[in-house]
Amino acid sequence: MEKTNTTSGSGLGLGIAGLVLGIVALPLSIFACTSVSGLVLAILGVALSSVGYSQAKKVNAQTSVVMAGLVISIIAASFAMLRLSNSLVKMQRFPWHEISTRIERKIDKDTNVFNEEFKKQFESELGGSLEEVLRNLEGELEGIEKDLDSLDIEIKIDIDKKNAQKLGKAAGKAVKIFINEVTDTVETKK
Amino acid sequence: MKNLFSLVKAYTNLNLILAGVVLCIFIYSALYSYKGNNYPIHSFHDTLTGEKSASTGLSRSFSAIVRFDFTQARLFNSYGVGLFLFFITQLFLRLFFIYFATKNYHPFKIVLISDIVISTSLFVVFFKPFISEIFCF
């Protein structure tokens, strides 16, 4: 006949700890807001109760409290997992595409604001509408193109190391002159 | 006899711990104000789904109850008052059962069974809306 060791409290402390964690975890796992904390406590409860159960079994001690802790912790863990899966299912139903459309709309709106501000500032700087300035610029470019076409000049450049150096220097100077011209124009406007 | 003694001792310790947990809930509700909304625990479900759940506003509701603002408590969460009542009942039940278990007026088994029946029934009654919400996928 199997004899129960009634005097040993082996595993009882762990069993009580597991039971308390399970009981605390049960309402926490039921509430949607605290289901994660509930799951953590329930897992701890299951772990402690399991260790307590194995200790109690080794010395043939009472296992009722440890067993109660194990059962309640497992129930709490299952509730928490159900609750979490419920939240995750609802998250998939969450209208992410609607949010992305809203963000796109916001970006479009901001771009329009930038365009309008740029146009306003440009017109006030040059004293005419943007369309008018662009039209004039286009006309001038066409005129230059025609003038260049009418010139019947053949330009021959013999590219060697010396000429390439000269060309590079000339291009750099031209860019510098152009920048200075633009800066002067902007400063005069101000 | 020693076995019964260790069980009663374990039961008493357990009840004391649970009473302490319930007291912690009341202290938590008193420490954080619903006006400041400075709670350290944020709703996981609300963050994840953007939806309100049955437990949304429960902490604020408990804080309002602790400050005897029952109208505001109902507005924050309609189940808040019922749940708070459950926790108060549990606090008194723990003290009540500690008394009965240690005084040996009744056999320990009867005290234990009546505790299990009363606590489980109260839990099911007060947590019914939250339990049913778990299974609503």
C-alpha cells in the first residue's frame, strides 16, 4: 500500500505560489487590456506548480494544492491565449489600407501646399505669373536655337591633353560667371 | 491530523495573499487618478486593434469608485461598479473564510467546498460579459 508522507511540506510553497499566480492571472487574462500580463503570470504559475508537483511526488507528499495551482494556471493561460488570438484576428481586420490612403492624401495635400507657396514666392520675386515667365523663357530659348541654326560655322576642336585642360578651365570659369550673374540678379531684386 | 493542519495553514496563507492582492488593486486605483489618466498599464487590445473592448476604461472606473464618483465610474465602464463589488466581496470572503477555517466550528472540507462554490459563482456572474467577449471572434 502506498503511504502518503503527511509531514513533509515539499512542493507546497511552490504550489501556493503557483496557485496565487494562477488566481491573479485569471481575471487579468480575461480582460482584453491586460491579457499579456495575464499570460506571463499564468506561464509562471504553470512552471512553479509543475516544479512543486514533481517535488511533492518525489517525497509522496500532498499534491492537492499544487494540482489546484496547476489547473487554474493552465485555465488562465488558455484564456489569455484565446484573448490574444482574438485581438490578433481583429487586428487583421483593421483597415490598414484606409490608413495608407489617408497618409497618401496627407502627403498630396502637403505637396500642394509646397507648390502653391513656391508659385507665390516665385511670382513675387520675378513680378509676373509663373506661366508667363515660363512662356517667355521658352520663347527666348527658341530664338537662341534659331540664331544658332542660322550660323553656319563649323567648329573643330582637336582634343588632346592640353586642349582638354583649357576646356575644363573655361567651363569652370563660365559656371562661376553664371553663378555670380544669378546672385547679382537676385540681390538687385531684393 | 498533521496533514489537515498543514492544509489549513496553506489555505490561510493563500487567503491572506489574495486579500493582499485585492488591497493592491484598491491602492492602485487610489494612487492613479482618472483625471490625470497617468496609468502605467496601457490597453494592449486597444493599441493593437484600435477598437474598444469590454474592459476599456476599467482602471479609470475603479479610480472614480475609490473617490466615490459613481456616475463617472459608470461612464468610464458600465461593468466597473459590478467588478469593484466583486473584489470587495472577495476581500471580506477571504477574511471570513480565514476565521472559519481556523476556528474549527465546521469541518474544513465544508469550508473549502462552500468557498469554491461561492467564489466560482460570483466569478462567473461578474465576469460573464468579459468571458463571453473572449469567444467572440
